[in-house]
Amino acid sequence: MIHQSWVNKETIRTLECVHTNAKKYMVDRALTAGKKYDLKNETEEFYFVIDNTGKIGGYYKEYFKG
């Protein structure tokens, strides 16, 4: 359960959310377009950031620039 320690992990960099137009999921409840988020971990397909709920969330890279 390594993901539970990501909140305390050093921030890799800051990303800006460019849109929340999701095809399947309600991303606009956890992300705000134009807001900057701390990147805690990254995979080929996802960024793991601390979202508006205050918890770690995994989101497709297409929602961010930075």
C-alpha cells in the first residue's frame, strides 16, 4: 500500500489542470481547470496529484500541462 505514503512524499513538480471534460468520469468534482496541483507520482498513463478533496487521485495526463 505504497500509495498511502504519497501524500507525505516530496512534490515532483507542479502541474496545471487545463480541462475537466471527461468522457466517462466526473473529473470536475475533483479538479478545477486553471488550478495548479502538486504531482506526487507518475506512470506512463496517469499523474497522481493531491486533488480538491485533499486526497491522492490518479488522472489521465491529458487533463494537465506542465
